[in-house]
Amino acid sequence: MGGVGHAVYGNRIVFEHGHQCVRYLSGFSLLELLVVVAIVGILASIAYPSFQSHASRSIMIDARLALQAWAAVQEQNRLKHGRYLSLVELRSRWPLKQRLQQRFTADQALSGDGLGFRLSLEPRTPDRVLQPLSLDHLGQWVTLNNG
């Protein structure tokens, strides 16, 4: 193997024929990378609970808005046709957002005389932030705290 002879002086490589090539050492050391990963981990551990809390509050707001929209659809149908919709009909006219369907179970109770209803969203899994919601035909909210 015929190789070209060279000598290394600091960041410079000098070949036998007098040509010089500058070699730049770039990149990060393992220690630097570990420090950055540790800092990112600490920041994530601080920020994640806050993010989860905001996300859960956003879902609860969406759930309240969905129940209000369903109540408005129910009242419109009662004024137009003299009756409230079944839950299946209600869902076909105003479907829940996918993220609400994943986290809540919807229920509806119609009064025997047909003059009242109660719409409910129950969390599928127990959660400190996601709570059951219920709205009746009078616009009254019932929020039950679990625990």
C-alpha cells in the first residue's frame, strides 16, 4: 500500500509534497451531549404536567361546548317538530369531535312526558381533571367531582 506521507501539526496536516490541508475538529463531546440531554430532561419534567393540565382543561371546554350545541339542536328540533331527538339522531346531526369520543361516553335521558332531557358526558377512564358533565333542558349544569 503506497501512502502519502504526512505530518499533523495542531489542526494542520502537511503532506510530503508541501501541500497543507486544514483539519477542523467539529462536533460535540459526549459530556456536552449528556449535559444537554440532562437539561432537556429537567425542563420536560417541569413542563409536561403543566401541558397535561392545559390539554385536559381544553378537552373539558370542548365537552361543555358540545353539550351546549346538542342542547341547542334539541331545542330547535322540539320547536320545529314538537319532540326531542334520540341520542342516535342527535349524534348524526351533530357528531362529537374524535378526541371527545375517545375520552367520554355520551348519554341522554328523556323525560316521560317528552318535555325535558338531560345530556351527559362521562369520562371513559378515571381522571382528576376530566369530570362527568350533565346539561338539562333548562340549561342547568351538573358537574360531579370524582374523589
